[in-house]
Amino acid sequence: MFLPRRKSTVLALAGCVAVSLWYFNYIQPTLSPLIPSLNSQEPLSPPQSVPAPDNPAPKPPPQTPIQDHEETHPAPSSPPPESKPKAEGSKSPERYPVKSLIPIPKGPPAKIPKIQHAFGAETPDAKAQREERLAAVKKSFVHSWEGYKKHAWKEDELVPIQGGHATTFGGWGATLVDSLDTLWLMGLKDDFEEAVKAVNEIDFSVAKLEDLNVFETTIRYLGGFLGAYDISGEKYPILLNKAKEVGTFLYDAFDTPNRMPVTRWKWAEAKKGAKQEAHSNALLAEVGSLTLEFTRLAQLTDDAKFYDAIQRISNVLDEYQNKTVLPGLWPVMMDAQHAKFDDVGFTLGGMADSTYEYLPKQHMLLGGLTQQYRKMYEATWAPLTKHIFFRPMTPDQADILVSSGVRVNGNAEVIVPDFEGQHLGCFTGGMVGIAARIFDRPNDLETARRLVDGCVWAYNHTQTGIMPEIFSMVPCKDDACKWEEGRWLKFVATKSRRIEGVPEGLSDEEKGRWVAEKDRLPQGFSSIKDRRYILRPEAIESVFIFYRITGDKKYQDAAWRMFTAVEKHTRTKIANAAIHDVTAEVSAKDDRMESFWLAETLKYFYAVFAEPDVLDLDQFVL
């Protein structure tokens, strides 16, 4: 999603907020019931999938050519139509109206230190290589976009192997809306205009699903519209109108006694006036990750109710941050109904991730006019570096870090680490890098590098060259962190879930060697809990950010290795698909392509090879 960074009293040109989408192991965010515990592993039903019909779907309407405007921004070929009015339904008055709204911070923004490296001129050979890579990424995007247009136009997701579509996020066209900013960024102007015309037909007064995930709806639809509106220079009022429709629709989810949102929302009942309360077992990420989109909507519409809605959440997080069993961090599960944070599981991975990621981003979006988000970010640092980030033991003695999780037992007397890494956790390197710059914390930049390098290492050391969803590694026992094969094998034996087929009478090391061979474990990984790759963006997002911070071209090279591996193993005749097992030389594919493949993953693969002024970190909130 693109949002402007506030640099003066006037908002700067649109920028980009890459929302790190959480998708933890077996959890399907929109379709699943409330998650009863952190350790729940019960698989859920797949999204509703509709196969391709015998006769091909009708082609989308003809594209309308447009002309460049002032060299950088296309102007509509004709004045964009106003958004069609939609029925409000039988919406009843608010049960718990806000008497005094928290105002949107306004005024001259504070000076925020420079983030991006000062790039110099590149050689002709370097430019030719970079542009060749850039073109390859764009070609991949066009392949998947054309597949979406042909087989799933205006639907939530393309089914990338058999064709057809899946309804996963309300049925409003999640991929269509979520991809708008990438279309613009890549200069696909005809496709952008075609998509803008299509979104005008979306009716947000009804949905195809009974239960809606408020977080997912916010980031894919509200974020999609706002990002496209900003990056296109505010030339398409339709996009802001649709953003207001979505925001107004979602605002009703905050109509609870304590104004905390209902995260898994029975929207139709609420519109009819049914009483609703926030959940007593809510996921932290779903409550704490609505900040950026609602803030930007408030800024663009000058309607404080949208800012008030999320600022009340931030104030609760602020109040209880140092009252949890691991002060400074919030647990994965929270009681949103009573504003309690008594759970004992902590991570920056799935179900918690973007609550932390948004802290420095919100500081930038507000132009530094409040120090609250800086204060909350800095309060996380001590527990993160002491308990969450760890250095793993690797055969090449790589100086890397992995972001993991812990459980706190016995009234905070015992902290038990899981030494698990997640692809979702790879946003941390970019987050720490940006925060190191904007909060003038230069020593933290080394931590950011080690986190980014940890994710690159995980890509480099699997059979496919792609990082798995969830894996474990062995922590270093001292600063030297020398490789000890015997110690690694013992961890492999301990972590193994294998029961049947294990030969009797084996020592721990012998069992570990047997398991490592059977499970195709590369040295360094002690287990791989989830072997999938679902086209995620978090790793390339941080690689892009760190390249722009440092100017170190090794991160462009890392990005190219990552892209070529992903393209090789996920490409289908129609588009690209998730894969089952990154440790298999040739993995089976899942018939799923989430909207973030086009909206984020390929956007960052493209941006890392683009000119430095494309998504300049000092112009854009990323």
C-alpha cells in the first residue's frame, strides 16, 4: 500500500506501506473461527474455490489508452466517473457512540532523519544488468495479472493451476484492489485504468461471506484503495470514494462497549443492530494492525472518527505494554473485550507481527507529531534483543540473527524460547533498519543487517533456494558459535515429530542423522515445521529496504537469486502458485495465489531493481 510521508505542512506525494500480512501455519484468516490458543494446529477448510467453466470466461472490457502527464503520472483519458452510490442497507444507529473524538495530529511535522543511501552514478554494465532483471520481474507480474484477468476477473483470488477463482476475502475482488498500486508502479497504465473502472462496480454494502476478518479487509481493500489514490497523484477520486465506503463499512465493527473492534465480524447482524462486543480471545495482529490505513483515511477525508477508532487501540497498547508477563512486548493473544494481556506466548511472527511493524511507520505517517509510537517501539528493544532475536549455529558460521518466539512460565520466572523462525518474521530486518535511521539509533543498524542476512541465509540453504514457512535452528552456545555437527544432530533428534519407522537402538546423534536424511534437512535447520512457500513478501521487503539503506549491491544479487528460485518453482501456465515443500527438488504446488503475490512480493522484487528514486525511503512511508 502506498502512503505519503509527511515532510511539510502539505502531504508529500504518495508512498508505500508494505503491510506484512500474517498467515500463521494452518490458519486461514478470513474463514477460520477464533483461534483458541497459540498452539492450536487443527487444519481448517480451504477457501471456497470455483473451477474454470468449460467455456472460457468472457474477456475483461477493452483497455482504454491513456497519455502521460508531466512525464511521471498518467492522466485519465477522460474524467474518471464518480463512484456509484451504494445502498446503506438497514444500518441502525450506533449503540456506543463516541462523545469526544481524538483529533488527528496536525501542524508542521518534526524533522525526521534521512533513511536512504546517497546513490551515485552506475556503470553502463551495472545499469544493463539491473534493467534486465527489472524487466524479468515485470514479465512475471504481467504473466500472473493476465491469468487473473482471464480466469478470475473481479474475484478475490485466482486459482492458478486449474483456473477459476476462490472467494476468500468478502468476494469484492481482493486481488483486483490490492494490486492497483503495483500496476501503477510498473507503468501498466492501461491495466490500471481498466482496473479502476472495474472497482467502481464493487458494492461494499454486501459481502459473499457471513464472517469477515476486519484486519484482512482493511489491509487488502482499504489499503489498496488508499495506496492507489496516493501513488496516482490523487487524480482518481473514485479510489478515495471507495476507500470511504470501505472505511465507513468497517467503522461499525468498532461499535462495542469499549470501542475495541470485533475482529471476526458478523457484519450483516451488526448492520441490523445486533449487539456486539470485542472478542475475549483476539489475535494481537488483528487488533493492533489497523493503524496506518485508518489514519491515512482520516488525513485524506479530515474525518477524525477514523483516527479516533485506531488511536483508542494504540492508547490501550501503550497503557499495558509494560504490564505484561514480558514487559515491553504484547502477547500473541489478548482479551480485547476487557483490555487484558494475560497470555504467555510472545513473537514477532504470525498473529502478532504487524502490530510491531506499524510503530515506526505510524510515527512517519504522522510526521513525528507525536512521540507515542517512538516510545512504544523503543520499549520493545530490550526484550526483543534479549529474548526474541537469536544467533543460530550454522556450518558456515554465518553472523546472522533469526526472530523467534518464547513462552513465559511460572509468573515470569522461566522464559522458554522456541528457536523457531518464520517467513512472516522476515519483516523485522526492514523494520529495525528504518527505525535505526528515523529514531537515530545507529547501533541498531547492525542488528537489522543480521536479521536480513538471516532470511537470505534461509533462502540460500534449501534445495529450492526458497525459505520455508516455519523452521527451527540451533542457538549458538557462545560468541564463537563454532559449528558442532553432533550438537546439531541431537537437536534434530529432539525436534523430530517422526514416530513410525525410526530404527530401534539408535543414539541421539544416530537418530538425528537418520531423521535429517529422511526429512531432507539442510545442515543448520534442526526441523522444518511448515515446508510451504505461499508466495510471501516479507523477506524481499526487508532485502529491498536494506539495499536502499546501505547501497550494498549484494542485496540486489540476493534478491535476484530469490526471484529466480521463486519463479522457477512456482510458475504455472496461468500464473504462479504456492508450493508444498521447499526441500523437494521438484515440489508439488498448492492451487492458491494470494493477492499479496501481485500486491507486495513482485512489487518489492521490482523496486529493488528500479532506480533509487522509485519508492525513495525519504519520500515514502514503506
